Amino acid sequence: MMRLPYFSYRAPATIAEAAEILAGEGPSAMLVAGGTDLLPNMKRRQQVPQTIVGLRGVDELRKIDNGSGLRIGAGVTLTELCRDPRVVESYRGLYEAAVQVATVHLRNMGTIGGNLCLDTRCNYYDQNYEWRKAIDFCMKKDGETCWVAPASKRCLAVSSTDAAPALISLGARVRLVSTRGERDLPLSDLYVNDGIAYSTRRPDEILTEVLLDPADGWKSTYWKLRRRGSFDFPVLSVAAAARLGDDGTVQEARLVLGAVASRPLVMDKPAAGLVGKQLTDGAIEECGAAAARGAKPMDNTDFTLHWRKRVAQEFVGYALRELRGDDMREQRRRTAHRELHPDI
């Protein structure tokens, strides 16, 4: 049995109180909401905070509010997010991402903020302490070598968050709060392509909200590759969003690949290549090929890296054909291994 290490637990009632605790404790403190990522990591001794700051009692973080678009508190569970009709109807890609995270039980516990701050993953890192010690620890924790690519000077652990690619494709922003004040930034700027220092969030900051603009005219979708129909993290994901004219011409488009680098990859050039065109089979194939060339999967997850890179073009095609209006339900069933019903 893997046991948790010793730690102290603090349970603030407000964001301000949580920020004060983080400022006082310093980098030895970590935030927890659902705990579906942090607690297993602590059992494997990947993360060993001296103090855990629990956010479940902070009611400010548990709300979804209308604004100019939608304001989603970081403490909203993935189940609550999936059941909100505003998300299901207007931000379909976000719904499809959230509903495919893990299992029902974990979605009941896990939060949108926790998924956005998910630790990067790797076959050599996500093992118990004894296993990692036996091969000599990796660069991400206690060692000096990245076992994915021993000559690499940086950690190549992969970003496996489902929500981030979907939200980036929707143009989301996030709010970070500390005792020094608050700041808003595009969600894409929260991530760095480094398996260790993968986030620009400072240790004393709390991710409190996800901010979405109105979805006027935008359609979005999210496709996920994994071996099983539940529980597994993505080994490739594609989030796409587009605003189409009355004649089907693409006026704006965004395309994001997940689980092929240490951060979600925003594919600006392939998406820009669609603007002014209709989503013909040729345009879709060209965009998929360009996106696949930009994908940089490594040998640190399930399936071979060469196949994951090749299949990226197909998954971009699935996403764009769905935005075009094609009936992709049968392909979705084969890919997701189940139905993605609005009522979970």
C-alpha cells in the first residue's frame, strides 16, 4: 500500500484567506481541490508539499456566472460543468473535453481548475518511488537525466490536460490571485513547453476563474485518442473552433493539439490557412497535414510516437468535418468507445 507522506492541512473559507496562507508558507505549500492528481502524486512521492491548502470550502470558486460570456469558478467540478446547459449548448468543445476526463467518480471530484493545472506526465515519472529509484530517478524528480531522450537538456514530460486545449480554442482567459493582486492572462500563456516548469502561475497564486467570451457564431469540438473509453489520459487530442459565414466560409479558426508536447500546441498557421476558405475535403486535408508536421510527440505515453504523429492528421480531419456539419457520430463512437451524451 502506498501511503501519503506527512503534511499539515489548512482549510481557508475565502480566496483572500487562501492567498494569505500561500504567501506565508511559500513554495512548500500546494493547493488541492478535488485531489485526483495531487494525492496520487504524493503517494508516489512525486510531489511532497509540507502544507496542503484545501479549496473545497471556498464557495467563491464553486460558481458559474453569466457575464459578457461565461465565468467559471476554478472549483467547479467537471460533472457540474458537463451538466450546465450553457456549456453544453454554447461551448460544445469544452463539454466534450470535460465529459471525457477519467471516470464518472473522478469527474465528480476533479475540478476545472485542477485539470488546467494538471502535472505533466511521463512513463518514467508516473511510477512509484521504488520503481523510479531502481532505474535512477529522472530529471523531473530527484534525478538529472530525461529517460525519454537522455541527451535532452530539458524534461519532456507531456501535458495531458483535456480542458486546456478546448478552452484555448475558445479563446479563454484565466484569473490568478495572490496577496500582491490579481492578473488576467490568455490561457495559452499559462503554459510553457517544459515538463518541469510547465506553468507561469507563481507558487503564491491561485487560479480562481476561467473567463469565456460570448460564443456568438462560434462552433467548437474536441477529439481525444486513448486506448480505453474511460480513465485514460489523452495521448493525442485535437480541439478546434471556427466561426463560419452563411456560405460556410471560415471567418476565424483556432486549432490546438494536446498531449504531443509539454504544453498545448496552438497551431496558428494551419488554422490561419483555413480563413477565407470553405471546409472542403482538400482544405481539411491540407490543414491536417500541416498540423501533423507541427506535432512533436515523444516516447513517453501509450502507443508509438510515430503512429501518434501520423494519426494527428486524421483527428484534425474528424474535428474539422464535424465543424463543417458532417455526421460524425459513428466515428465518434469508434474513437471515444462510447456515446458522449449531454446527460451524464
